[in-house]
Amino acid sequence: MRWSSLLAVCVASSLFAGSLAPAANDNAFQIGDWTGRAHWNQKEKQLDRCSAQLTNLDRITVIYSVDRHYMWTLELSNPSWNFPKGAAFDVAFGTDNRNTFRQRVTALDARLVRVQLPDTVNAFEAFRRILRLELVAGGLISSFDMTYANQVLLALTRCVTRYGTTTKSRAAISSWLKSPIGPASGPSDDPDVQKEAAALASSIVSEAQIANAASVKPDNVPQGIDGDTVWKIADTLFTISILPKDEAPEIADLSDLIIGGDAQRCRGDFFSGATLDVIETTGVARAYTNCQTQQVSASSYYFLFPRKQGGLYLMTTTTSGVEVTPTAEKNAKEIDGRVRATIITALSKM
């Protein structure tokens, strides 16, 4: 079979409630027709990833996986495929056959391909709202009922949170939450740090052309919001914290601590994703968390960027309320994207 035409992703906007049923062993689960489980690295004796899969009537299987660092992958398999291992080719994606774009796919083996998503953090946040997944490949047209996609992705996040944390990582998360630079630490007492953070935020807002942005005075900062500078942009809060050279963890480790801390503090449904990236020649890290309880829902986009003087800039875009609407989520995501797109230029003009 040749993958030379459209792979269309048909996305509906509503969510459907599903239940998590225990499977034969305690690290496996079933939700609707999805089956999921934890995979262990036997050599290191720790979690490798959690995955869930759904097979349709055409014997095509869609597989969602998230590793112990909350990094997501999307794969497809079929027992009748016969790809050379490592073969790479382009396919096209689209929503309801509109706004299509081409994306690279790589064969991991003869019957399994991985979709090289350009932005797994935002992609899997969007996959939570998918109700129907349609594939068009050559002469093949196939579809999946994705009614339980949101519940599956929540279950996979919970799987990593449960099985992926070790005694060492739990201690590190606890230390992070209580540390002088952690989420409960408040703004720095150093006026130079506060001035630098405010200058960077102002430069980003200017370069990104973000309208209706205003600095929030310390006395008006909402409870639970931390940063050396806090800005309000419509219903979204944008903060910058400067983590000093001698106190900041490694950039890749920090995203684990941030997600682990948010997971520990969430008393409801929790979802997260992370990725390591490069902007020009600079290595950066990103993370997304969403916590939903009966009282409030909160979504946060985190962006970690190295500081020239040493240490890190932690930039957070947060929206919260009784319900985070699709519009609010879209606005927060757009602000996060503009921050990342303009960070280097904004730093150069400080």
C-alpha cells in the first residue's frame, strides 16, 4: 500500500464521558474499545512509556504513547503493510478536508509508522477533542471512532504520573515545590531581577504585537500566580521568572519538575505534554499542563529559555476559570506561540 495522498484528521468539538475499567493486571486499562498499558525498561527497572491503541474494522491501529518525560508520539500500524524500515515519506493532513498540510512519516518497521508531528505539545492538546479520525491513503479510506480520546489521553498521563515517578523523582519534585525558585516562592527580592523580567516582558509584548497587555501590580496578582513580573492579556496571565545560575536545574530536568509539581497539586483530571526544541541554535524546553476539577479548570503553557548571564527564563502563559473555553485556550496558545517566535529578537533589544 502506498501512502501518497491525504491522511485527514476530522475533528469535532465536543467531549464525551467514558469510564476507566481495570484490565487483567494493575498497569493496564480499557476505555471503550481502547486498550492501554505501561511498558517497562527491564534493564533500568523503570517506566519506559504508557501507550493505548484502538483498532478499527480495517485492522488499522492508531497508537498514542507518552514516555516518562511526558513526550507524546502518534503511530499507525497494520499487519498487511510492508514498508522498508526507516523509509520516510510525506503525507497530508487536514481537518474536514480543509486546511491540509503535508507531514513526514517514518516507518519504524514493516508494519508500523510514526507520524512526525511538528508540535506534539499542541497536537496532543488538540487530539483530546477529536471525535472522529479519518484516514485517506491511496485507494484506502478508513476511519476511527475517537469518542473516548480525551479519557484515553488523561489515563495515559495518569499512567505516567503513577508509574513513572520514583522515590528519587518524588523527592526532587517536593524539593522543587518548596525551593526558593519554585512555584510557591513568589517574586525575587532582588530589584535588578524584577527590572530585568519586566523589561523582557515589555520587549516581548512589543515585538509580538500583543494587544491589551498590561503589567499587574504586586498587590493585584491573583493567588497561586508566581513570577518576577506578571502581565494580564485579556483573560490570560503571562509571567516571567528568572531562575539564577546556581539554583536552576538543567533545562530538561526542569520541565519534569514543573509537570510533576502541577500533577501533585491537581485534585482532578490532569493532562500534560512536554517537548525539547531548538530556536535557531538555542536549546529550549516546553511543557503544557491542564487540571480540571469541579470548581476550576486551569491551562498553563511553559517555555524555558537559557539566560545569557546563566540560569533560565521561565515564561508561563496561564488561563483559568470555572471552565477554560476553546476561545480562552486558543488565545493562551497563541500568546505562547508569539512569545516563542519573538524571544530572541526581544532579548536582543533589551
